[in-house]
Amino acid sequence: METIFIISLSIIFYTYLGYALIIYLLVKFKTDKEAPTLNTSGLPFVSVIVPCFNEGEQLRDKIQNTLDLIYPQELIEYIFICDGSSDGSEQIPASFSEVKTMFSPERKGKLAAMKRAVKETRGEILVFCDGNTVLNPEAVLEMVKFYQDPLVGAVTGEKYILVKEEDAASSQGEGFYWKYESFLKKMDANWNTLVGGAGELMSYRKELFEFLPDDTILDDFMLTMKIAEKGYKVKYAPEARASEFASANVEEELKRKIRIAAGGWQSIARLPKAANPFHDFALFFQYISHRVLRWTVTPFLLVVVFVLNHLLAFQEGKEFYTNLLFAQYAFYGLALLGYIFRNQAVSIKGFHVPYYFYVMNYAAIRGFLRWMQKKQPATWERAKRAG
């Protein structure tokens, strides 16, 4: 029992802290750290594709934001695909002469729309971004510079969560999580490759874009991992930013997290090469450490550790386990406070982090159950956003 407890605790520590420390040290002692510089001669033709669904009048702002991107106009095209929209917003892109509009009344999901749009593109590089994000003007240039390396097959931008002081649990917790996740992405890419990109702003070499099944839940993750499995690198461009507000509340964020967790399980079942240490050990190491453990084993081990800790505590000479049990109760007590004040702004920095941590792992377990029951559709309702 004690051995199971120590192994479980070690895996939890490794998942959330140990891997971050190891990948940081690997990058620190890596000899080749030079970031690419932009060569403006010979820029590739780029296709910017924006899948939209019932975006409302805000879609006008998104289109203008896209048209404001800094890139030679003779080397860029804009495609807005509004399949399934029923709020009239599908007519908005047609009022912009620079934009190619695609629309089908049938809703098959984001990936199906993406694949339909790709067939109409002329670009060597495909850039995808969500209809509710705001891009900085240099975003495309910042991503394109990585493609000067022929081994780079995909580049992801930075998902930037807009957090205000008065925001409640979902915004503060999500903002903290994405700072941590952005650090890991930067380390992963600097050492070897990203293991999954952010669909809010992703780009791919068109020749490597894979037409995945329409029932794929995490299209951004699967597309980038399929490219990594082929031996190409997926890089991270932190200066290419896609900004959006956090989920309006924890309930909205929970829906999103459960969907991601269900998609994680589906992805694991469809990525045999990434899980094979003999195919590409560096990719295997990153994939298991950064993704698989967090989606699969670790959430359940948190329950195991909590239960076993009770059986090991309060024994003579077992002060370590007693203190650890009190620490667990203190942490989950803070999570309970976070739940009580989840819809209120709290000025104490990090106050909502324990609750957000609990929500993440609860969602992972719920996502597993949903995946097992085959109840997670590829189409989904976008989470309501704060701000």
C-alpha cells in the first residue's frame, strides 16, 4: 500500500511540476537556441481560414481584424466559412470584397468546414483562427518565419486569455493555467517539438494537412500530432497572439474541459506512433509527459492518493503521511472556498487556482466517462465568454 501511494504521488508530482523542471533544464543546456529571423524575400502565399458559427454582428470586427494583418496583399487570401450558421451572420463576409465566403446550411462541425475550405485554397501555408479571437497585426509574419526551416511542418500562435481584476474564478484560474501552459509550449518547442497546438491560431504546410475523420473532437491537437508523427517539427510563435476573454463562468469552462478530456482519450486511441518509444523517443517522452498523463492516469491517482493517505496517516513514525494528509485537506479546503466564491472577484492572487485545479481533474474523469459512453459529438456549442 505504501509503495502504491509513493508511486502515485510521484506520478502526480511529475505530471504537474517534474516535467516542467526537466524540460526547462533540457532547454537551458541545449546548445542550439537561435530563434529564426524573418526573411521578407520569398515569402510564401498564405491562406487565412476562419471557421465561423453564429458569430453575430461581432463577425464584422473579426473580419476587419483579419484584414488588418500585416502581410503582402498579393500573397494572402482570406476565407470565411460559416457552415451551419442560422443567425444571419453568414451573410456578413460577403459584404467585404477582399474575403471569399463559403456557406452550407448543413452543420457538420468545425473540422468538416476546415477541410471543405482547404480544398479551395491557393496557399502554401494554411492559417486557421477562431471567429471570436483577436489577432495582433504581426501574427502571420511571426508564424511564417519558422517555415524557412523545411523540417517545420506546423506553427502555433499564443493563446492569450484576457483577465480583468474583477473577474471571478473561471477567468482568473484559466488565465493562470494558460500562463503555465504557454511556458510548457515554449519549452517543448525550443527543445524539440510541440505536442499539440492551440486551435485559436494554428498554421500548417498545406502538403502536410491531413483530412481527418469528421468525428475528430480535438482537430487542432490531432492535426499537429499527425505532423509530428511524420518527423516534422511543430513550433511555437509567442509573438503571434490570439486574444480572447476567458469563459464567462466555471460552468461554461467545465463544458469545454470535459469536451477536451473526451477528445484527449479519442486522440490517444488514434496516435499509436506517438505512444511508441521506438518510433521517436523524444516525441514519445514529450507526448506522454505533457499530455497523456494529465488526461488519463493522474486525475484518478489524485483520488487514490487521497484515500490511501488516510490509511497511512496517524501511525507511529508516519508523521510525513499525517502532515501530507493535513496539506491535502488544506488544499481541497481552498478549492471548496473557491467553489463558494466562484462567481465573485477575489483580490488575493492565486485564490482560485486550487478550485480550477480541481475542476480540471474532475473534467478529465468526466471526459473519460463521456468518451467511454460515446456521448461526445464533434460539433459543440462554444463556451460563453466573459467581457
